[in-house]
Amino acid sequence: MNLKQLSHMLSLSQTTVSRALNGYPEVSEETRRRVMDAAKRHGYRPNPSARRLATGKSGMIGYVLPTGTAVDIDPHFVEFLSGLGDYARSHDLDLVLSPADADDQETTYRRIVANRQVDAVYISSPRPADRRLALVNTLGIPFIVHGRSEGFDFDYPYLDIDNEGAFHEAARLLVQLGHKRLALINGDDRETFAIHRERGMRRALAASGLTLGERHVCSLTMTEENGYRAARRLLQESEPPTAIVCSSLIMALGVVRAVRDLGLTIPGDLSLVAHDDVFPWLRPENFPVPLSTTRSSIRLAGARIAERLAARISGLEEGARGEVWPVDLVVRGSVAGAPG
């Protein structure tokens, strides 16, 4: 079925059907839904070249993928991408990955915008005063940031979770259980999410007159092996922590292994809380001792980023709206009162 046939069947003009399919805001929601339902029912898919000529839009979302020997594509990114891809696929959007030197991503952003390859871009893993965000804000292309940056005098659209609040609540729980020596096994502290998590822990401890010692903060790529090495070092100190808060379930796997290798137990010798991005293949309740977590789905975040990008492409969303999701604290068997 082509556009002319679909329009005739619906008794609508081709222009109206085309605008409904491409998300133009002047088409009513009732008409848009009617057109979309009919297109799906009859297997209509717009010709990409014709759509671009008619609308000036490519139907593509762009992501600049940093590459190089120092770059790891980790499961968190893959899970986020799955959520984004699920939404994009069901709304006739494509995702374009443009590889770039990790130290010079700005050149690639300029190229894909100048070539009009994509209708919108998203930025992930932001850092304070992030150069990518500073540039994209001037390029005139719809964008959204997954996470937040700091240090700018302008607002920008973003989606983030309350990392500071989540780790504040995790640390506050452990302090309430009598723990005074806490440690943090964090992600890359050049990135804002990790800065916010450390800030939350420090704020919770300070409220009870406690501090987070510098030796009790580890900033690492979030892998199982790094979790293992960090936990072994912390637990072999002369005054080891009695509780650890960990930035990833994947790192927590390494912490659990280190505790076992050292002949210790959870929660008898160590209480453990980790952040759960809700991986379908790694569930905290299936750990040897069910794991207490701060919980927020990174896959759902990916889908929401795609949804908001689609709205920005069509003009349904404008401005620099920030969106911060609350994070659940789920208490299970891995926390208990401080030993001794």
C-alpha cells in the first residue's frame, strides 16, 4: 500500500496523512492515532527517501560513539541502547552510531549536523562542563542528555535519576544500623553520576558527624574484576569498612567474591548495598545473600530518551526541560547491624 491508497482509504488528503505519520503537532491526536492504526494494520511504511524530501527529516537519531583502546562498551550502555532501540523501532525511527576519537568527539558532532544525517542526537555519560554539551547547544539540532552536567550558564534538556538522593538514602540506612566505617566503590568520578553518588554519601555521613575517608573511596570502571580488587584492598586494611555501597550490581559480584575469598560473610562481617540498573540477566534477589539495592531501570531510561527525542523532532517538546527520576531503596538480606 502506498500513501495515495492509504489516504483514499481514510478519506484524508495525502498531506494530512503524511503529517500524521511524521508527528506534526497541527494534526489532532485522534487523526494521528487513526492514521497510525490504519498504517500498521495494512502494513504501510513510508519510503525513507520520499519522507526526507517531503519533511526534510531523515527519521534517524544520532549517537556519537567514543572509540579507542581506553574505551569499554559495557553492559550498562548495551541495556540503555536496548530500551532506546525498542522505542525507536516501534515508532519508525532508526539509530545511527557514528564512531569518534574519544578525545575529539566534537568534530564528529559537527560533521553529522552539517551533513544533516540525523534529526536529533543524545549525549550520554556527561561530565562537569562537558564540551560536547557546550557544542551541541550551539548547533541548532534537537538533543537531550542522559544524565546531567554542571558548570553551565544555560539550561538544557536532560533525563537523569536522583543519584545523590539514592546514595544518601543507602548511606543513611547503614548509619541507622550502627555502621561508622563506610566505603564507596564508585564508577568513574570524572562523570557527574559518580560525583553525585559520592556527594550523597558524604552528606548522609556528615549529618551524623561521620566522614568518608579518602582511602574508603574507589573510582573505577564498573567491572566485576574492579569490584573484586577494590573490595579486597578495603577489607584487608587495619580498620576495614563494615559496610560498602557499590555503584553497580556487576561490581557487587566482585565484592561478594572478595568477601568469600577472605573468609568473611555478608551481612555478618560486611553489609552491602549496590545500585541495580535492572538487568534482566542479573537479579539482586538471586545473589547468595539477597542484595539490598538502589533501583532504577536503565532500559526504561533509554526508551524515555527516545520518546522525548521523537517529541523534540516533531515539535511536540520544546525548551530545556530537565527530568529527574526518583530511585527506590530496596532492603534485602545483605544489610544488618554493625558487627561488634
